[in-house]
Amino acid sequence: MSATQTAVDPGSVPTLGDVTLLACWRCGAPLIEVRADVRSSVCSRCNTVTSREGGIWRCLSPDRASFFQPFLAAYEFIRAAEARGSNDPAYYLALPFKDITGKLSEQWFIRANTFRHLEHHLVTPLAARQFRPLRILDLGAGNGWLSYRLSLLGHQPVAVDLQTGNSDGLGAAAHYATHVSSMFPLVQASLDELPFTEGTFDLAIFNASFHYSEDFVRSLGEAIRCTRRGGSVVIADTPWYRRERSGLEMVEEKHKNFQARYGISSNSLASMEFLTPERLKAMAAGLGIQWRILKPFYGLNWALRPLRAKLQRRRTPSKFHIFVAEVPA
């Protein structure tokens, strides 16, 4: 599908086909379908109101919103200091294939290679088997670039993130509205409490976000709950280390670096930060799944990083594999 002309105002409760997606953040009941121009929805079970502000469905309880506020403030401060985002809409439309600011080109090179690998080895084959566009949960969507690219391929994504800012959060997805045939829904929610009905999605992708989880089993379990039987849950672009010690050394280095550069250590949220074989094995055992591992090629320079680190007697660098778990039938 090519980019098209007129965006559809995502004012209604997010739906894909005849399936209601959004669930009440308080009790989990499906929300009442209402007029397309509505800016809120009332739960038929507990009467809780879910509102849509700035085009984003706000699905955090007041307590959770307060809990995440220190993390969001620190995160937005650091992202701004790293010069993420742009005032130029062309910046967002070029992602992930080009960073027109030139400031984080190496990171976007990784994202682009991951996206292409997912497209060719997972998304396209799954869509071919289903004979229809896929319903895809974009977890940790950031500015919405992945949902945008999936929309252009003809799929039906829903973008989820905690951050709602207009530079690097869900608010930035407004740049895509006139370039897709139907604007994908934007939802502010926690990875540990996803406000969607069970078994709705064909595919759930943790988009460079799984390492922010406070509880890997809980976050993965939520994604599995929201994915239909036979669908898949994907962890992409989360650091992987063969040994726990290497990951812990990375975390220590990161906190020290952030403290020196920004005056904060970036640990306001007790994130898990990285994956190891042991952590993946524990998740598989706890949730009754099996992992399939995809290994994109990120270029010779990336491939030589472990050798350079060994020669320089530095800690082993991370790898970015793609971990795929099929939801048991």
C-alpha cells in the first residue's frame, strides 16, 4: 500500500474490523462503542471514563500515572539532551531508513535493519498465511515510526507508549496522519497493564522497549494475552548478553555516564535493562513458550565489536537478536 491522501480522525474507540480493542484500564471490560467524534468512552461494567487527549487514549490509572511521572520526566530530559526528534516533519517520514539530522544515524541504521528483517522473515510470511492484513501491537512505539511503516505495508497497527511528548513520544505521530489512509490508534499505557481485549492481535512487537520493563514475565505475559493463538510476540532491539555479568557492567557504565553527562543516573524505574540466555529460559518456562531467534546482519563494523572489545580488554558488547515466541494454540 502506498501512502495516501486523507487521514481518518482516530476519535472513536480503536477498532480493527469488528473487534473492539480498547479495554477499561480499571476493570478490563471492553469499552462501549460510541460516536466517531467522541473524546472519551465510559465502561459499561464500572462506569470508569477513558479519555482521548491530543489524539492519544489515556489508559493509565491516576496511581500509575503518578508512579511513572519521575521516570517520564527523566526520560524526556535525557532524550531531549540527546537531540532526539526534530521540528521538520521530513525527519519522521524518513525513519528508520535515514536520520536527516545526522545525530543518531548509527542507532537508526540498527532500527532499519531490524525492521527489514522483521518485514521479510516474519510480517510478510504471517500475512500471507492469514490472507489478510495483520493486527499488530507496537509496544514502545515512541514517535510511531514502526506503526507508520506497518500502515504503509497495509497492516493495522496500534501504537502504545508511556511517553506522549510531541518530539519523541506518541504526540509526534501526528506527522504521519496525512500520509496513511487511516491513522493508527495511539494509546498511553504500561507494558505491564495493556488495555486491550484478549486475543485481538496477530503480532505484538516490543519495539526497542522490552528492556524498560520492570518485570519481564509480566510484560511478556500481557503481550501474549493480547495476541491470538498461533500469533507471535516479538522482542526486538533489546540488548542481549551471553553472561549476566556483562549486562550488569553495562548498566553500571550507563548510570555513571548519565550521571556525569546529565546529572541523573537514569534509574528512576527499576527496569530489567537486558536479556541473557538464562532470562529467556526463565520466561519460556514460566509462560509455556519456545523462542525462535532471528539474527539480522548489522554490517561488518558491528560484527567486529566483540573482537575489538576483547583486544582492548573491555567488557563484551551487547548483541541485538530478534526473539520470537509463538502464542500456544
